[in-house]
Amino acid sequence: MIALSNLEWGYCAVVLVASYALRGSTGFGGFAAMPLLALVIPMKVLVPVWTLLTISSSATLFGKDRKHVSFPMILRILPSCTLGILLGLWLFKTLDATWLTRGLGALVSGYGLYALWQTRGGGAGNPPPRAIATAASFLAGAVGTMFGTMASLFFAVYMDAIRVTKEQFRGTLAALMMTLAVIRGLGYYAVGEFGRESLLLFATALPFMFTGIFIGDRIHTGLSETVFRRTVCAILILSGIPLMLK
């Protein structure tokens, strides 16, 4: 097991509970824990652990919300998402990651501000262009491939753009993230990345993940549609800021 001080273990526990409480209440947001955990855990160990946590948390949320999952929506997302994955592989090899990250941060925060403006009455009755939803699913594939995380941000944009209910939002996003994580996990297994250290760290992190999801689920059930949508917008805005500052 990697050597962490008691303070570092406590830090990891707080990050896991807080980030998965966010995911449990909104359906996404757990990705925020990865860069925070990377401050004390080597990426070589963290990435396989993160994949297992994503599968576990998505399966938990999917089990709760499976009746709300929109499978037609998933089928509509897959073609553009697949094209995004292919583009992501090419961009990863050719573009400057710093400027690309800043551009994505501006896009995410900009959309969050736009969507928040709509919830406060701006552009009422004028849904966002359908092209935004298509572009978001495309970017989910591209960004998830390039960074190994943050795909949920763009799936969130997609579902906010087509105005799904909060139950459909959380359940469908869980199904999408579980599918992508399983595929990624099979790849890690094939190249031998699930070592003893990663599996022990995953077992240690699992109770804190479940605690966070339990807390978030209690919050989720008490949110109105308006408050839920504004919470999603705030997460998008705040998530984009650190990307722009990189």
C-alpha cells in the first residue's frame, strides 16, 4: 500500500465523501475528486482505482434509478460520442494540452452561465439549440478519451440542453458512465494495470464512496426541479474555472 500520513488519509476521506455526495445528489460531479486525490496519490495507482470507483458508484445509482433511464437517449448519444472518442485519440497526440484545457474550461463555464440565465427567466420558452446537445455528446467522447475523466460534464450539458427531469438525468448519466468505465476497465485489465496496490486502495476508498452517495441521495430527493437545475449550472460554472487557470 502507498505510504500516506494520517493527515493525507483524512484528506482523501473528506474528498471522497464530499465529491460522491455531489454525485449522489446531481448524478455527476465525482470527477472533481480525481485531481484533488492526485495531489497525494500517484496517477499510475489512482487511474485504475478511479475506474473501479466509477463502475461501483454508477452501478449503485443505476440500481436506484434504472426505471428512469432513457435507453433511446443513450442510443442517440452513442454515434456522436463514438466519433468524439476517435477525435479525442487524434487530439491527444497532436494538440497543445494546456490551451485545449483552457478552451474546454471556457466552454463549460460559458454554458453553465447561459443555462443559469435561462433558469432565472432569461430566454424563457426558448430551449437551447439541438446542436448544443449533439456537440455535447461528441465532446463527452473526445474529452473522456483525452483526460480519462470529465466526460460526465458534457453528458450533463447534453441532458440539460434537452431538458430531462432530474430522475432521468441521474439515472441515464449513471448508465452512460458505467458503460464507459467498464470498457475502460477492461482495457486496464488487459494491460495489467489492476495491481495489488490499486485493488487495496479501491477497497479502502469504497466505504467513503458509499457514504458520500448515501448523503447525496438524501439531498437529491428534497430538491425541486428549479433548484436541481441551478445546482447543475453552478457545478458547470465552477468546474470550468480551474480548467481555464491551468
